[in-house]
Amino acid sequence: MSTVLEINSHDRQSKGILGRHSLDSIKRPLTKIYIEPTTVCNLKCRTCIRNSWDETIGSMDLTIYRKLLSDLREFPSLHTMAFWGIGEPLTHPEIVNMVALAHEMGLKTEVITNGHLLDKDVARGFIEAGLDTLVVSLDGTTQTSYEAIRLGGNLMCVDENIKEMNMMRAKMCRKNPVVGLEFVIMKSNIDQIPYLAEKARLMEASFIVLSNLLPCTEDMKDEILYWIPGTFGNEQERPFLVPDLILPRMDMHE
Ligand SMILES: C[S@@+](CC[C@H](N)C(=O)[O-])C[C@H]1O[C@@H](n2cnc3c(N)ncnc32)[C@H](O)[C@@H]1O
């Protein structure tokens, strides 16, 4: 059964139609699915695509979610469901239930969050629901650097919520959820990277994901740390210096 669709523009030139795409199936089993429970969010991050977006904001109804789970039974290769997208998953009133239902189906579950709404009830709910991984988005390790990007954000609140959840998980003698950090690196926050390891230690995070910025608004274009050939002319005309990133030897196996 073909389960993944890939956008393919191979017929663009032959048909001479600019922008025409065909969807071809590729034969790789479906292993992970990303669900966006809601596009509602409680922060106004400078990086967010919502700043250049006029889509209607909405949330997934639990009936649709149950139907989706039922349909996904057709994919025995599926092992992970990630609650991930543009909105903040914890604004969805049924997020804990959604995780529990996926867990009951035997799936590994991951949630990405800004951490502000992770109160004691939600934390206990996630632990009991069997959530495997909670990824906390940071983009800054001090309140000043954090709120410069995550407008309206309160880093102390996030720190406290994660600390509480970690203590609760230990008291309940559970190993999950494992905590991870996600950090979008930009010109204005690259100086924060040396402090990330300590932040991860304090938050008992097991991994850190560093990702590049996809600029969604004109002003964010100047924040990127990579060079897109042709965007700024030739290499000598690079508008900024990309710092060397030196990584230690590491085990890349899961
Ligand atoms: C859009 S947020 C939504 C989930 C949740 N509200 C949160 O803050 O993690 C998901 C992830 O995308 C990252 N992100 C947001 N805008 C981005 C951009 N323009 N380029 C790359 N990553 C971005 C965020 O930092 C976050 O780690």
C-alpha cells in the first residue's frame, strides 16, 4: 500500500505549465503522523507564520480526531503521533484526552508546547495519559532574550511548569514524558546557544533541537543564519557571517 504522497513537479517542463504539480505515491511505510489539534495560540511570536496569515483560526473536533484514529488503524506501520503545528496544542481543551487515545492505540506520542498552559492538572494528565515526549520551545534562555521573540511570553512561568511536571513525574515513579527543548536559531539569539546546555540541565531535558528560521515576514528575513544561493547575489555579498558550528563527536543512533 502506498502511504506517503510526495509533491513532484517533473511534468512542469514537459507540459510547460508553471507551478503545476502532480502527487505521486512513494512506497515507504507511514511511521509518524503530525496532527495539529488547533491553530489557536496564547503567544504572538515574531517568528510565527500566523503573522503573515489570514486563515480562519480553528480547532479539531474530538469526533473528527476519533474518526482519524479509527482510520489510522489501516496503517500498522504507524508508531508515532506528534501533536505539532502552528497553534499551541495546550489551548485545546481535549489535548490530554487526545494523547490518551493515541497512547491506548499503542502509538508513541509527542507534544510541542510553549509551556505556559502546562499547569498541574495538565501535567498530571499527560503523565497519566502516557505522553512519551514533551518538547518545549524556547528561543531564549533569559527573560529578555525570550520575550524579544516570544512576545507576551514569561520564561519563569515555563521554567516553573516544567519543574513541577518533572517533580510530579518522579513522585509518580514514571519515566515519561521525556522533556526536549526546541530552539530556533537566529542572528538575534545565536548568543544564547552557550547557555542552552545549562538550561536543558535545569529543565531535565534529554535533547535539544536547533532549527533554522523560515522567515515568514519581511523583517524576519534579516534574522536568518544561512545563505540561500541567489538571494543576496554572490557569496562575497553575504550580508552576515555564518558562524562555524563545531560539534563534539556524538552517537547519532536513537
Ligand atoms: C509554531 S510553534 C507551535 C507550537 C507551540 N505553540 C510552540 O511554541 O512550540 C512550533 C515550533 O515552530 C517553531 N517556529 C515558529 N516559527 C518558526 C519559523 N518561522 N521558522 C522555524 N521555526 C519556527 C517554534 O519555535 C516552535 O518550536
